[in-house]
Amino acid sequence: MTWLRYNGRVMKEMATGDLIVGVLAALGVVVLLVMFVYVVKQIILRKD
């Protein structure tokens, strides 16, 4: 987010890139959460 303040004149071009980065970050967080839940479920199932 710092490059947006640093380059005010390129803000319009970077807006789409920033959106893509935000979407990728959100997808990454979702994938990490799904993997975490999966691993926890596997550990619980193995204990039983």
C-alpha cells in the first residue's frame, strides 16, 4: 500500500494491480484456513 502514496501519478494504473494483489491475498488466506481446518480434522480423526 505504500507505493500508492509514493507514486501518486501512477495511482490509476496501480489500482487494478492493487485489486489483483488484494484478491490473491484473500484467496491465499482462504486456502491457508482450509488447509489448517483439514490438518486439524486429520489430527482429531487419527486420535480417535
